Amino acid sequence: MRDALGTPGDRSLLDAGAGDGTLAAAWSAAGWGVTACEPEASMRAVSRRWHPAIEPLDGALPDLPFDDGAFDVVVANFVLNHVASPRASAAELRRVSRGTVVATTWTMSPSWLWAEITERAGLEPFVGTKLPAAEDFERTPDGFAGMLRDAGLEPVTVAEHLWTWNARPEALWASVEGGVAGAGALYAGLGADDRRRFRAAFDLVVEERRTGGVLPLEHRAAIAVGAAV
């Protein structure tokens, strides 16, 4: 993302869906004039505690509290794959940018790991709320680019990046018990016996796949850069 945007100069940047402020703080340290926007109050509280120099604003896609063309650059890092209206949200990113929009999405996340564990445990997989067909997009570089072009960004370039996250099994399990993502939602709805089966399947898969003390998990993500026109 940094390479795509170049040097900041005196340009302004909006981090939409800034979460705990880690990325906003990195942009700020690189010299950008940063505004952070995050709809979740608990995340804004963490951001203030960890990065007190940046005051995160309350605002959620697809209705951001900013004027048209308010920022030189707008960044949305792993946001459009989580909102209820990704196409409307992409159009909103274009609206508040007078220059460039950079957005990322998963093309392969660790959901495959939890699907294998769920199958090994003999449990029904978690099925989240599906997006309406008019809002959904294909989770591929081409599908992501097409959705952003439909939102009015042109031209759009997309690069896919692959990497391996060497995850600590205890951190993965803590995320499950904490209710994170689909695996956490599935676990939260299980009874005691099914929870034991899920944990046993988790331990089995970890033992089969771990290298030393970590579990290598392949990831793929698409990084798109588009011009607001």
C-alpha cells in the first residue's frame, strides 16, 4: 500500500475502518496528514490508548461524515469484505476521495482451517448472513477490481499477495473462545459435548500441521488502487 501511494508530501489520508489505529499510526509516522474513522466504540477506545496522537472519529460505511473529495487519499484495509453493503461502501470511498482509493480484501483467509476442523469434529459448518446478490462480489483479484470499477473508480489496478502466517495455536484458540469470526460464532453456539469435539479436532489438526511451535497458515490478499473520478 505504501509503495502504491508513494511519498506523502503534504497530502491528506483517511483510514476508513481504522480499527485499533495501528495502520493509521503507521501512515502518520510516514508523514501523512491522517484522519482515522472507526464505527466500533471499543476499537476507538483501544486506538486512543495505543495511539493517543490520533483521535479516531465515529463513522461507518457506507455513510461517512465527510464532504465530497475531502481527502487526497482514502484507505480501507480489509474493510469492504466485512461491511453489509460493499458496493455502496466502495462508492462512498470514491466520494470522499479527490485522488486515490486503496482497498484490500482477502482472496484466501484461514477459513479453510476452521472448515477442516469443523468437518473433523463432525459438526455442521457455521453459515453467516449472505450478502444480497446485488451487493456481493467475487473474492478474486478480477472480481474485486470489477466491483471497484462499478463503484466509479477508474483505472483500477490489483495485485495479489501471498504469505504464510506462522500462527501460535494458543492464539488461534483464544480467538475461538473470544467469539472471533465464523469459527468463534460457531463455537459460541455449541453445547459442552460439541465444544469438546471441536477442541479435540483442533488439537488433532494442529498436531498434524504444526512446524515447531507454530502453525503455518497460507494467506492471499488483493490490494487494489483506484482513481476517484
